[in-house]
Amino acid sequence: MIKKIEDNNWVKICKTIINQILLRISKDGVNLGSDPIADVLDDLLKLDDILACMVARQNMISVMPTQGTDGFKPEIYQTWDIIHRAMDDVFTVIREYSQAGLAEMEFSLQDSIALFYVFPDTENALVAIIPSLSNKGLIAVEMENARREIIAVLEKMDQQQIKTA
């Protein structure tokens, strides 16, 4: 049995911050106002092989690039519906094993690969959709750097919240 670590401060911080982020997005997933996490996603989309990226959890895209799905590359629209449905199934696994240290997952579907970089002790992940023939080594480095940058943004937001509390 996997023991949940609910008293862990990091878990509490992440849950609080992600809930705040969820409150700041509109119901169709497009960011309202400037969001440093969306800026990180925008930077990822500048890479040729990243067709789409987002911060997501099961049944919900939490943060999208500043242009929403309009910022995705056109190639993604051929397979988006099936990939999006499959992503929800992957989040079931993430929910079950993130507390045990699950850090990364991926699946291939049709001509695309969905990469999941899980935020520690949460059910949330940085997700990127790439073509199946992409240079995964380069993208893995960029995804890890983006995950770390998002974690730093979340920690900074938490520190600001503590100061205002």
C-alpha cells in the first residue's frame, strides 16, 4: 500500500498554489491575465517538435499557453481528441503513484508521443505532445528545465502568499 504524505509541507504548498491557479483560469482553460507559468509553456512551444503543452491533471487542463489552444501547432488537431481522452487515463496512474515518487510517464498514440513530467507529490503534470520521430533527448532536457522553472514559480507564489497572509 502506498502511504500518502498529507502532512508534508511541499504537498500542502503545491495543492494550495495549484488551486489558486485553477481559480484564475476561465472555464474554457484560457488564462486570464499574465501568468508566469503560461510564459514557460510559451517558451516550450517555441521548440519545433513540441506540438502542444500544458499543465494538467485528470479531466482538467489547468494552465495553457497564453494563446490557449490557438498556440498549439496545427499538426496536433488531427489527433487531439484521442490524445486528450488517453491523457485522462494516464492521470489515473499518476494519481495512484505520484506519492510514491512517479516523476515521468509517456505514451505513444498514432504518430504522436505524450510526455508527462509529474510535479512532486501532486496529481499534476507538465504535458507535451510531440511527433513520434522527435529528438526525445533534447525535449527531455527542455521539459525537465521547464518543470523546475514552474516549481520555482509555484514556490515564489507560495512565499508571496505567506507574506500577504
